[in-house]
Amino acid sequence: MILFGKPVAENIYLQIKKDLKTAPTLGVILVGEDSSSVSYIKIKEKKAASLGLGFQLFHLSGITPEKKVTELIRELNVNKYISGIVVQLPLPPEFQTEKILKQIKGEKDVDGFYGSFMAPTAQAILEILKFYKINIKGKKIVIIGHGRLVGQPLEKILQGQGLKPVVCDSKTVDLKAKTLEADIIVTAAGVPSLIKPEMVKADTIIIDAGNSEAAGKIVGDVDSEVYLKIKAYSPVPGGVGPVTVACLMKNIVETTKMSTS
């Protein structure tokens, strides 16, 4: 079974339209000209417009000092017309990313790094499993990749639900042994064809949140031969990505509830 993201995202958008009372505005900070970042921002802007949400891009030069970015975040924190703030990653390598992200006011941190919201990609993974009625209770879940966008927040959420996911990263010894024991694999390593057919059981379910480029195409972490063997998988593109954008929009709408509560 293919776990397409589009119907999951559309279901979330229907709920957003029901919940939307006042139109919040998302403020996005982009430093530099990273092509992937520019592309992602255009997707967010287009979707925000389709939902009637405000969108404001603060595009800074790649030679902008870190201090200026921090100052901008502080200005947006107190700007009553900006409901949510996103700092588009990656930032320039010389920047202290964690320090910058921590400057975002909790109730405006719609990317869910340190504030009140669930990280959109982690949220998207759970939404896909829920939509396709995949029960995770009592299942052996293996998370591959322990980054701030997917692995870390997802591990925390699952632990909060009383589950004990196995987390693997680049330092893991014998990844194959871990994946062969998994009922559900969530991979977000950004390594093309990392997961091979011999690394999975026939009844495995894979949520592929990996995202990288190979031969000019966007691909996930799963080798295409794996699809022929396993029970279900989310494709790349068209799986987790669309749902992540929907969950971000959901978080933005939630900011209006927080401001009126």
C-alpha cells in the first residue's frame, strides 16, 4: 500500500478552514539564496495564500551578520501582526543555529523547536499513520536520523505516548540488525537508497521523511526495490512533504487560538 500524503493534507486543510476565525500571518526569515530553501518557501507561500493566511518574507543577504537575524526575530516577537515565525534552515554554517532558534517566542515558534507547538514533520508522520489506520501501540518502531526537525521531536512525542522507539544515527553499529526487527521504520537521514531490501521484513511499514537529490531528482532514504517487498510505504516526493506543510499551516492557525485564550 502506498501512503500518499495528499489526502492526509487535504483532510487537515478542511479542518483548518472550519477552525479559521481570523487570518494569522506567517513571518519567514530567509538568509542567503539556498535554492532548496527558496523552493520550500514558495510552497509555503502558495499554500498560505490558498487558505487565506497572511505571509511575509524577510529575505536577508547571505552576508548578513548573525546579530541582525537575532534583532529581526526580536522585532517579530513583539509585532502584533505576525502570528508565527519560521527561520528557514539551513542558516549559514558560521551561524549559531540553536542560539538563533531559541530567540523565537514560544507562542510564535510554529516550527516547534523550543516553543508550544509540535514539530510539523513529526506531526505529519503521526497524521499519516492515523489517517491510514496504522496502529502504533505495541509495535517496534525504529527511527533513523536524530535531527532537530524529525528524529528528536518524534522520539519525544512517542515517548510521551508510552512508546519506546529505537533511535539510530550515523554512529549506529549494524543498522540492518535494528531495521530487521522493526514493525515500523521512520527514516529521515537524507541518504539516498540507505534502506535496502535485505534490511526489512515483508510486513514492515516505512514512513520516508528523507529528502535529498540524486540524478537531478528529489528522493528519500528508501531504495525503490524495497517497495516491492514491504507492506506499506510513504513515497518521496508526495508522502510526508505535503502533510508537513499542512501541519505547519495548522500550527499557524493555532496561534490565533492562543492569542484569544
